[in-house]
Amino acid sequence: MATDKHNQADGPHPQAPWWWGIGPVSALALVLVGVALALWAFFGPSEAADHPMMGYQASKAIAIGLVVLGSALLERLRSRTSATDQTNDQDNGQGRRR
């Protein structure tokens, strides 16, 4: 049976997108680079205005970074919740479970 989780130690997945294995720190860096690129595209020199797709590409980088960062944070919160549930399910010292 296949599992839903992926292991980053596995080899590269040929069908996976380029952002498959980046972590939360890289996702935050991607968001910051996207914001900087968007600001440069909209408020920068006139050469930036000659490339109308630059703002679109910057928004894609920001969106991908936010999705990866949010997914990493949700996974961390879920792991904390499951660890807390496991400690609550253990014997509480009176011989019975909660």
C-alpha cells in the first residue's frame, strides 16, 4: 500500500514540481525574493516596466512559497497535536486510561 507522505531522502521524483523538496526556510526565502521582485517590477526603473510578465512571475513565487510554508507549519502543528494525544492516552498512574 502506498503512503501519502513523501520522504525527502528518496531520489528525485521525475513527475514532481521543482519546489517538491524545499523546506520552510527555503519557502520563506522564496516569498521574500518574490516580494522583492514584485516591488522592483512595480516601483523600479523603467526597464522593469518593459517586462510585464515579471509581476506575474513574482506573484507565482510568492504564492508557491506561502503554500509550502503553510503546509510545513500545518504539518508541524499536527505532529505536536498527535504527540500530545499520545501522552494523554498513556496510563495516568491509576491503572486506567483516559
